[in-house]
Amino acid sequence: MKDIAIRFKENPLLSPKDLSPSVAGLEILCLLNPGVFTFNNKTWLIIRVAERPHQREGYISFPILSDEGIKILEIALDDPELDTHDPRIIHYKGNDYLTTLSHLRLVCSDDGIHFYEPEGYPLLIGEGVNEAFGIEDCRVTELEGIYYLTFTAVSAHGVGVGLRTTSDWKNFKNHGMIISPHNKDCAIFEEKINDKFYALHRPSSVDLGGNYIWLAESPDGIHWGNHQCLLQTRPGFWDSARVGAGASPIKTRMGWLEIYHGANSDHHYGLGAFLLDLKDPSKVLARTIDPIMIPKADYELTGFFGQVVFTNGHIRNGDELIIYYGAADEVVCAAIFSIEEILKTLTFI
């Protein structure tokens, strides 16, 4: 498999030890998949921070959100009804829980390498029953001075797409769940097409169909419809089990270039690309056969969930594309790509 990424020599840029837990009694286990944007002449990341309680020997404990705040559940490891084969999910008495509770944390940088938490900016936490297991994997799109934050809202009801908007990153409007379960990986285009909003998203199907990338349109960025399936998995390829959108598609001379993630049946995640028509984004023009990035650095191969590179955000500077990504579901990293080089890897359909 090919890999055309030029990784930052400073990687990992951020690790769990670099941030403080949101409340006493919790520890940060992972930093994952930041959304990326520019604001006040700085590079900003909105990072998914996954926390859990300090663990007691012989037990597993995990947090969920309730009306009273964070509630800690604890189960004995020898309980016969407990299934912990997946480090991310707990199965217990017919119910599923997450081993961690995620919120979204803002950090910024003057050079795109060294990040810090600025004062006066809030962290974003789950609100209401549809976000009781946390909010995850934020993608950011700026349109006409408004930042649209699409993220994964997680609860016992399932996994859906939530939306909040802001113009100053200090005050937010919560629009609730805009695409119902099971859905995630929602990225809004960086400009309107024919006066409509467009977005990529990923319904999850187990018994019929698959984990494919879809396109939706909207008159206002909140109410979505006219859903169309765009990109499917490919048996025998690196993206055979699931595919999902990265950040907002990039407008190029050849079309809308989308960096996407794919995974195989062994849960190894890489990055690929596809191209959409500029005037009609329901038309897929081209796609990479091989990935443009695969896990190969030590910090990508081993961690909380190894063999993973996963992106939600990037910064474009002419032909240079800086992709910020989560590695091994534990640390935040960055790599440089050439847009023209990515375009040359595409195979037209």
C-alpha cells in the first residue's frame, strides 16, 4: 500500500498527559480526531477528549451523563454478564455502554505545531438524553461568518449527528440531533452549491447495505433531505468494512476533493480520497485505488486502539494540505500532503 503523507517530526503534537481532566476524579485516556479551523489568525483544534474514572482493581468503572451531572457506574470484572472484549464498548445485561465519556476541547496555536488551551473558551459537553454517552469527532465548516459544528451524539438511543453553531466560539446555539441514528461522520461543504447546503454523512447498516458515504442537501444547514448514496466499501480492498467522510470537501480545479477514512475487517484504518463534480456533488468522478496514508509510525500502530489514522480536519494553504489526525485512538498528530499529488493518485470512473 502507498503512503504519500509527510508526517510532522514533532508528532505526536498532543497526548493525554498534555491536558487536564474536565472534573476531579476522572482521567484522560485518549485524545482523538480533532476538527480544525482558523480563527483570530490562529490554528484551532476542537479535540475529542475521552475520560474515565480512575480504575479500581477487580472492577471496571465508566461515566455517563445524567441530569445531576456525571454518574459513575462500576461492575465487577468477574461478573458473568459483563463483556469487555472491545476496549471501547461495554456489553452488560443486554445494554451497551462506552468505556469513556467524551467531550470537545478547544486548543489553539500560532504555528500549527505547539498548541495550548486559551482562557475564556468553554469545553463542549453532551446535553440531554441523546448525548448522555458524550459527544465525539467534531467537524467544523465556516459559512458566511457562522461556524457549523457537526459531531457524533452518543446515547443508549444510538449514534446520531448533532449540530451546534457559533460565530465567536464562546456562545453556541444547540440545534439538537439533525440526522437520527444510526449515523455519523457528517461534514458540511465549505460553500453552498446552487444556493443549497450540502453534507456528507455515514448511515450504519448491519444486515442490509453497508457502512457507506451518503450525500444530503439542505435549505438552511439544519433540515436535511434528498439523501443519496455516494461511495461504498470495496471487498478485498483496504476499505472493505467501512468508509466515512473526513472534513469538508476541498474545492479544486478538478472538483470537490474529499479525504475519507476506510477500514478493513481487522479494524485497520487508513485514508483515501475521492472527487465530486463541482456543480453536482452527487456525481463521483474519481477515487483512489490505494490509500494515501496508512498506519506505519509507532504512535499509529500502537495505542488505545492501534492501526488507526483518522482525520476530521485540515488546513489548506495553496497546494499544501495539513491534515490533523488521531493516531491509534490516543494522540493527535499532523501530516502534510500536496493537493496536486493527491489528485494524481485518483482513478477516474
